[in-house]
Amino acid sequence: MTQSHTSNVLAKRTLLLAAAAMGFAQTVLFAILAPLGREIGLIEVQIGAIISASSLTLFLVSPFWGRASDRWGRRKILLIGLFGYSAGTVMFAGVFQIALWGYLVPLTALVLLMVTRVANATVMAAVSPSANAYMADITTVQDRIKGMGAIGAAGNIGSILGPAVGGLLASISLLTPLYFSVLLTLAAAVLTLFALPELPKVSVIKKPPRLKYSDPRIFPLVVAGVLLFMGFAIMQQTIAFRFQDQLGLSGIETAKIVGFSLMFSAAAALFVQLLVIPRLSVRPFVLLRISMPIMMIAFAIMALGHSQSMYILSMCILGMGMGLAGPGFMAGASIAVSSEEQGAVAGIAGSCPPLGFAIGPLLGTYLYSIDGALPYWFAFGSYFILFFFTLKFKDKNKL
């Protein structure tokens, strides 16, 4: 085994651990944010505004960090993201703690939470583009889907463990899961510092290429990415309402079954990314095309279903579709541009999910207020159009 191969194996493992830590941290926050917000006197719209502000921040700054990784190096930007996220989460949790002690009125707490969360998201946005660009640098075009799929799978492992471990830690206090996530991301940062080698610069470029969202090489993928994650966000944001309203569940029962279904969805995505994608020999664009009909089936079941088993089945099918679509989307963007533009395209691709998650919850809840099945039929129609849109993708290898 050559030294270069050994170095790449170590780098991949470090990237996967970092992705798992971030996946854990994100799902822990989503699981405890609502009860924490209510504990300090915030209403649902205010709690949602914290997430929306965070998602918009990720969308706006991800391209900057992608270009920065071209200029300053992937490892350095990844370290900024991991250490910055750890410090930002401590500040975010600290505001909650002070508010729980009764030293902040709800409006002041909301402002401080928005400020700290936006600051946290600003540095957190450095993790995804730098990690994906690093993976692109150490994989061949043929292995690109597997590499991106592995990062997605690692994030899904964290997403599966997050709700389970977070629920146990929340029995100590609602803030304990946040502090535990800080330890995980801090450990990932220290591991990155000592175990992840700095990649040699491909060329001496003082200013890396500046990609635009409208670049014809990636614009179709940008549109596909935003719509893809918008539909997923619609489902994720409204599923609790669907369970509770259709099955007549209490708030506690709803929380339990929603957490259960989300874990199954993440497990289905993990299964696809670990066992299916490595055995497929198809181009990224083909993965996207395959995933669309699968997720359309999931949305149709959610719209037509009236039982717990049907809703859980729809979440599993949706997870399988997203398990195919996510790596296909990231790898498709990567191979569409040159090697000198990997950081820039990783930043743009990384900003598409936050934009989808900024739009999806607001749109989904509005449609749900009109009719309980309408959000899922809307997502079904969006993916139907998107499927034919993907047929026009040009599969060109630029690397």
C-alpha cells in the first residue's frame, strides 16, 4: 500500500467522522429547539424564524467558503467550520441558559438567539463545501459518486444517532444534548487538525474562479437542487401535523412517532448510500432521474394515506430516494466543472439545500392550512416536472 493511498484512506475517514458529527449536531438541535423555545416563552413562529434565519445564512455564505477553500486550502476552511461551530453552539446554548434562569425577556432572548445562531451558521457553512471539495480532490471521476455517497451516509449515521442519543440526554436537561454535540464537533475538529493532511495546491491562483449560479454548466443542477430539497423540507415540516391530525395523537405521541419515522427515513437513506450506490455504475445525472419517481411515490402515499404504517412507509421510501438524489446532485455538480473550481462549485451546491429548507417550511405550512394533502401533491407535481427537467442535463466530464 503506497503512502499516498494510506493518506487518502485516513483523509476519507476523517471527513466521514466530521460529517457524522455535524449530522448528529443538526438533528439534536431540531429535536430540542421547539420545547426549549416554549420553555423561555417563544411562540412557534418565532422558533421557526430562528431556523429560517440560519438556513438563509447558510445559503448566502456557503459559496464564499467554497471559494475560500480554493484559495486557503480545504483543511484550513474545514477547521474554521468545526471549531467555529463548537464555539458558536456554546454561545447559542448560553443564551438559552440565561433565558431559562429568567434573566431575559422572550423578545430579548429571541434577538440574541437569532444573532448567535446566524453567527454560528456563518462559520458552520464552511464545513460542507470544504469537506465535499476535499473528497472531490482525492477521488477519481469514477469514484466521485461513491465518495459523495459516503459523506452523505456518514451524515445520515449522525442523523440516526442524534434523535436517539439526544432523547436520552434530554432527560438530564434540554440543553445537555447541545453541549454533547459541542464535544462531538470539537473532537472532530481536533482529529481534523492532527489527522487530515493539507492537500498540495494544484496551481498558484491568487484569486480562485468565481462561479455564478447562472453558469450554464451548473444552472440546471442548481434548479434541481433547490427544488429537490424544497420538496423534502415540505415533507419534514408538515409530517408532524399530518400524523397528529389524521391519527388523533397527543403532542407527546406525535413527537415520538415523528422521531421514529425520521429515524427510519435516515436509515433508508443510509442503506442506499452504503449498500446500493457503491454497487451502481451509473453517472450522477442518472441517479437523480431514478430518484424522482421513487420520491413521487412517497409523496402520493403521504397524500392518500390514513394510517400510521402508510406514513412511515412513505418516509422510508422518501429516505431511499434522497439517498440516491443527494450524492447524485453533489457529484453531478463536481464533474460539471474543472478541478480548479471544485471549492467554488461545492460552495454553490452546498447552498442549495439551505435555500430549499428556507422556502419549503413556509410554503408547506401555508398549503397545509388550506388542505392537509395539498403540500404533498404540490411536491409530487414539482418532482414530476423536475424529472423531465433532468432529462435535459448534459453529462459532460470536465475533470
